Amino acid sequence: MAELDPTHTYDALVIGAGSGGLTLAIGLAGFDRDVVLVEGGDVGGDCTNVGCVPSKALLHAARVGEPDGLAWTRAKRDHLRDHETDEMAEHERITLVAGWARLTDRRDPHVVLVTTPAGDELEIRAEHVVVCAGSAPVRFDIDGLAAERLVTNEELFELDRVPEHLLIVGGGPISLEMATAFGDLGTTVTIVEREERLLANEDPLVSDTVAAALRARGVDVRTGTTLERLEADGSTAVLADGSRIDGVDLVLLAAGRRPKLDRLDLDTAGVAHGRRGITIDDWGRTNVPGIWAVGDVTGETLTTHGANAMGRRTVRAIALPKLPTLGGLRAMPQAVYSRPEVASVGLSTAEVERRHLAGRRRYTADLTELDRGYTDDLDHGLVVVDVERFTGRVLRAAIVGPAAAEWIGIFTMAIDHGIGLRKMFGTIHPYPSHAQAVGRIVDDFTRDTLPALPAEWWGMARGRVFDRIRRS
Amino acid sequence: MAELDPTHTYDALVIGAGSGGLTLAIGLAGFDRDVVLVEGGDVGGDCTNVGCVPSKALLHAARVGEPDGLAWTRAKRDHLRDHETDEMAEHERITLVAGWARLTDRRDPHVVLVTTPAGDELEIRAEHVVVCAGSAPVRFDIDGLAAERLVTNEELFELDRVPEHLLIVGGGPISLEMATAFGDLGTTVTIVEREERLLANEDPLVSDTVAAALRARGVDVRTGTTLERLEADGSTAVLADGSRIDGVDLVLLAAGRRPKLDRLDLDTAGVAHGRRGITIDDWGRTNVPGIWAVGDVTGETLTTHGANAMGRRTVRAIALPKLPTLGGLRAMPQAVYSRPEVASVGLSTAEVERRHLAGRRRYTADLTELDRGYTDDLDHGLVVVDVERFTGRVLRAAIVGPAAAEWIGIFTMAIDHGIGLRKMFGTIHPYPSHAQAVGRIVDDFTRDTLPALPAEWWGMARGRVFDRIRRS
């Protein structure tokens, strides 16, 4: 544990101890750099405290029926946070400072001003400043709804009881995961999403499959509309389409996230930024030499694995500037741990549309038509893959179904290593796994590109899997 | 639907309508070949009737608490069997013949003799004969145990009630899956395995992890001993080590499988075979031109995906003998759908030991130490990867843990496409997935091969994952 020395010029100062900041602090300390880590909230950031960790713990607790899922989740979360806090506080190369940091115009060496919880002002100097300030949920008031009945993910896990009817504003990852968890806990769940579909960044086929699966499990999914106000003492929600939903006792705002730029004084320091976040190059450099940014605050990721990957890249750029590159940033997967689970990797759906309009082919497989879908009574499941027409190069792949976040790695490998569907022909997946859908998609691609082979060969090639058996 | 024409020389005759035989029949029919498919039992073979399909259905039913899991399983199985039977019976290029086939010494064109259930003898001629006779469980009597209380997988799914105490002889895939399913159904389960460990074909670390997990869930695992006899009216099992197990009401023999060679008259036809099965080349050819063998009967696989992959290869060799190869047989994964799930791919453990003794390195990751293991309260989970020391070429990989059969495909891709761990550096897996263990293993390998980097960098490189947190 290192005490703060205000006369010292540190090697690095990291603003924010979330997923990105922890990666930076531990990584640079590993290269014998003296690091100041400044955090105004809890060590661990959103991921540990109000994000991935408690949400996954609650999903687990709800699924297996832990007696008090919310309390169990908090205990898991607190234990991890305490561990991470101790680890930072006791690290001999890291000085953990509680407070909110802002940049200045004194650039070389860089000076950062920190306001402590007691109101003191600290001035800390460092060669490199890395902004890992993260993001925060978008907040807005809703007519007729008392503040204590409107929560974001920042308050959700502090509930002392399970709501009877949860209305979720937004249809993204947080919404779907909490719809799943609270559904398992016995809560009636309504999702209101202003876009025409859930998971608007995913393929429409993914959105449709997820919506159908959630509806089949009793979640009331409303898309293409918004929550206008609450009436009747706040228990009846009125939507923009005029429909009314009675009995609502809690509203979860999960309507997107914004980078936390407000307190940073970016303009004073001359750091370029836009609405999405701080502008960086491939290594995390801002326009101001010695000032870097990593993670959600850049708008380039909203995930822990994304912040970690970016953070590793920036650690390398700072600590080993002359080391030959080990390769650029790899394909970035996304995962939603709802039921059904959703994962995707590759270009965005918009990029696929724009860049490959003519030469793109789409292949899909319905997981319910595979033998494992049959034995497990799977109701909804999908793999959709966009490829270049002739090469089979994978542009984007998405999975909706059991363990999607685990086997998306098959496609991540394909993208990272330039393995098109043509080369994947013959790769064997265990029977009866859901991942056999990958083989089916490869067969469909091969059939398209080897049209001389008779169609029925491909029926055989699919093996023991018979189409439409469940409809027979 | 085609009637049998005893004067016709068919393009192919397939003996056995299991996983291999269906692949052959449908595949060759797809190339406009006239196929006779001879089956003495049920269409679908072991997989559909007494293997993968009912076992996976029962695992699902038991896990989700279907009211009558055994009846539910039989209904699923029967529906699939009926569908497959109809599909074969109605196929215009396939003549389905009920009966037991045997080879003859009349080789060109080949004549096969078939004994029908009514006792009639048919003589059928075909250019190509493909033996897909499958395998059967090893059977032996046990002193003091009435025949009706001794079952194999062939009788197990016909039980009219769930046993109170099931003793399973053998510790392989069938044993572990049925221990899991019947455990979920409320049965007390004892496993008696003569080898010193479960899953003797897997890595000992895999065996240890699986045994610990099963024991933690209440399964009584006895290794290095055998079931000698039953006493006390057959309710007390006496093991070779002298220990006694009371209250046993059913014994499941899951002590291995043997190719079904008996009825085939292989020696009459001069087809070479050994104890493991019929000897074949890479394309399924036996030593007798025009006689082929595929699947379990060759001893080269005991899986449906294995029989399917071999079958596809043989269809190609028969129907498209001049087509350039699309590549040899790919890496063959194995999967056990127990809880924990187990999957592996690559060389056998014996081959790894023999061929790479000096240049081999082993990397492991404990899934309970990853963040997802933490949030999901995972008790046991492991990834173990054997690689060539300098290149990182994957020789063998095994996973014990959630959805192992799905994400083993990451390693299957690595093996099929020659992607060593060195090239996998930086590949991003979703947080918090179990598959992040792959990234951890890659980091460990990279640390070994880039020793100039400080150790703590690698702590960072692991991201949000802290070792031994659960012990802290």
C-alpha cells in the first residue's frame, strides 16, 4: 500500500476503478509503474457493483431458487467488491485515492485535481493520465411516478423486496436480463421499448426470436411505443399508443447509457470528445499527448470484456511502446445472459448492410429443429450468420439459445483467424449439442457454392437431424 | 416407397438403420442410388431408441421436473422413431427391409442374406454393401442378482418406476449421464468403476473433477473395485474391496460396448476384423472390394456424430469417387451430457503421452475461479489443454463444466485449422462467460513463451478475474 505523495510525479494516474481502470492500474503496476487510481464511488465500477456481477448473481439465484435472491446477490457483490478494494488498497505500486478527478490545462507533466469525499482538493501529477470514467444509465422523470418507484440498475439491486409488477423502460441487455431474473422470482414483467424491436443493435431475426421466447414465458413485450405517464396513484402505466397497464409497482429505467463526461473538465484540458464519448485512436490515445481513454467513456464499448481488451492495448502502448504489435483488437463479442441467452460477434448489423449489400449471403439455423432442441423441448433458438457470398468469410454471427455466450467463440475464432464457412466444412460438433447448428449452416453454405451436388445429399449431410420433425 | 425386387442388383445395401446406416441410406439415395436398408430392430438404432435421444430427453425431464420423466422420455423417443421409420419406409429410393443380414462369399455383385422376423430368407444383391451394424452393451450375469433387476441402456428407459437405489457398473459416459438423470429424479446412485477413475479415456484431472462434482451432489463413487455379488435377497451389493452397499434395487450395466459382429458372417465373406471391430481404411473400405463399414462396428467411434462423419466420408467415396477430397476427417470431439458436462477433442490422452512426451506443456484453468463461476456458485469446473511446447499447437483439450459440449468447438476449430495458442492471444470472450477460461489459458501460454514480460502484467491480462477469490 502506497501513500499519496503530492510532490511526486507518478508514472500514471487512472481515473475510475471500474473494468477499464482496474485493467490499467494492475497492468501498469505489473510493469513497475507507480500508479494513482482515483475512484469517487466503489472500486469495481458498474460491473462489480451494479452491473454484470450482481445481474449474473441474481439470474443464478432466481433460476435455482435461492431463498432470498436479492440479499444473496448483494452478499456476493459485496464480497467481490471488498476483495477488489483490498487488492487495490494493499497493492504496493498502486495508490488508491477516493475522490472525483478532473483534468486541467497544465499538460506536461499532467496535473489532475481530485475532490475528496471530505471536500478536500488534491493536486496529483502524472506522466500519463488514463480516463476510465465509465458510463451511467440515462435518467429521466416520468409523469405521475414517485421517485422512489423509479430505479435504474444503480438502485435495483438494493431493493428490499421483489416487486409484484416490474415495468422496464427499454429493451436492451439490462432489460432482458432483469426481465428473466425477476420473471423467475415471480414478478410480472412488462417491457416497453420505443424501437420497433428488442435489442435494436442485433439482427431483426434475433429480436423476433427473443421477443417470442420472452412472450412465451409470460413477459409482456411492447415495442414501438413509450411510457407516457402513470395514473391512478402511479399504479397504472399509460403508453404512447394509448394502452394501459395496471398494477405496476416499480419502473426500471434501462433506456441506454451515456459516458460520464460531466465532471472531467475535458474542454479545459482540450480533450476532444463527442456525444458518444472521448475520441481515441486505436491505442486509446486522445488528441492530447499523455492523456488516454479506455472503456465506456469512449463510447466504443459498453462491456467489461471490451474495456479489458481496450485496457490491455493501452497498457501495452504505455509500457511497451517499442514492442511489435501482437495484432490489433480482435473481434468483439456481445452477450446478453437472459433466457434465451443471446450472443453475437463481428461487424454491426448496420455495417453488414452498408458494406456488403450485394455480396452478402445470410444463413440461419433453427435450434428447435435440431435433435437437442427436440430432446430438450426448446421453444425458441436461432443462429444467423452473414457471410461474403463466395468466400464464406464471416461478417457477423449471432446466436439465440442455450449457452450462446459460450459457443459464440466458434464464430469469434472464425472471424479472428479468417476461417470462412468453406474451410469449416466437415468440422465435427458433438451430437446432440446445440452447436451442431454451426455444422448445418456450413452445409447450407457449401450446398450453395457446390450446386452440382444433389439436394438430398445435403439432407444426409445434416445427419440425424430432420427438418420440421416437431410439426410432423 | 420401393418394394424389394429380388431380381434387381441394387446400388447399395446398408446393414443397420442406426446413425451410420441412416447417413449412408439417405446420402446415397440423394445421389439417385437405389438403396436397400436392412434393420433387424428399430429404425434409428441405439441413438434414437436406447441411447443419445432418450438419455438426453431423460436428463432434460429430470432437470426440469417433468411429472413422469420416464414416460415423457419414451413418448419423445417413440415420436422420433416413428418419424424416422416413416421417412425410410416412404423414401422412393430406399427399400426398408426388416430382418437380420449376413454376408456371403458371393462377392460380385454382392449377395446378402436376410432373415426376416417371420423366418423367411431373402437374397438381395447390391454393388456396394455397407455394414453399419453398430455396437451393443457388454452383458454379464452378477451373482445373486435376478435378471429382471439387471438392465443395460437397452432396458433402462422401459422402467415403469424410478428406482430408489441404482447401482451403476461402469464409470463411462452412459454411467455419468444416468447418474445425473436418476439423481435428479430422486434416486440414490452408486457408481462402481473397476478402473481407478471415472472416464478412463479422459485426462486424470478431468476424472478427478467429475468425481468430486458427482460426490458433492450425493453420488457414491467407488473406483478401483468391482461388483462381486448381491446378497440378502439381492438388495446388498458386495464389492471386491469387501465393502457392502445396502438397499440396491436396480443395477445398470454400463461397462462398455462391443461391435455387433456375431450375425454378420464376416469370416465367410473374408472381411478382416479384430476384437475392436471391422478393419477399414480412411474411407470406410474393408479388405473386400465393395464391402464397407461405418460407425461403431468399426471400433473407431462410439458416437452419433462420429458415425455421421464417417458415413458422409463413405457416401462421398461411393458416389463421388473422382471428386477431389474436401479434406480428411476432422478432429473428433467427445461429449458427456452429465452435470458437470464433459467434452474433449484432439489426440487421445495416450497419444499425447506417447508422441509429445518432451515437447508437451499442459495448461489448466479452474472455472470456479472465474467471475462467472463466482456469480453462479460453481463448485467444480476445469479446462485442461495439452499443447506443443513452443508452437502452442493444441494436441488435446478437455472441458468439465457448464455447456462443455457447446464451447469445445473453440478448441475443435483451433485443431482443425492449426491455430495454436500463440495465435489465439487477444481473442476476446464475453464477460462473464465460462469460456473466458480459454483466454486465461492462452495468457498463461503466452506468459511462458514471452518470459521477458513481468508476471504481474499477466495478472492484469486476466482482466477482472482474481485468483482464489473464493478462498479469500
